[in-house]
Amino acid sequence: MTDAKLPRVHFECINPILRVENMQASLQFYVNALGFENASWGTEDFTSLTRDGTGMYLCRGGQGQGRAWIWVGVDDVEKLHQE
């Protein structure tokens, strides 16, 4: 339970990280069919896609072990843990 007197931790973002087998085919779908923009720093193994102020990551191969995972960005993870 949080103390009402303390400011809460600010969440920067929560982004899914989707595991893909074929980065080029995945980019073809998300960029060309759905209108996402690929990050300029993206590689064949990892990239970020954005659209309308939202985002997600694509990860090829080993990370995620066949499952999706998420990125939770906060300004102070220790403080969040205390909350």
C-alpha cells in the first residue's frame, strides 16, 4: 500500500517486446501494412517501432525464448519496489 503523502513513481512507458523469427518479414508487416516507423538504429536482431505516440520492440531469435516480454521504464525502480 502506498503512503498518500509520498509522490508516486513516474512511469515513462510500457512497451511490449515481441520475439520474431524473420525481422525483414516482420518489418514488412508492421511498417508497410500497419504504418509503424522503424527506429534508425534498428538491426537485424533488435529494433523499435513507433506509431501515434506508442511503441513496441521486435527481437529476433534468442531473447524472449518464444514468448513476448515487456519493457517497463520508470524513473526510480527501487522506489517503485517500495510502493
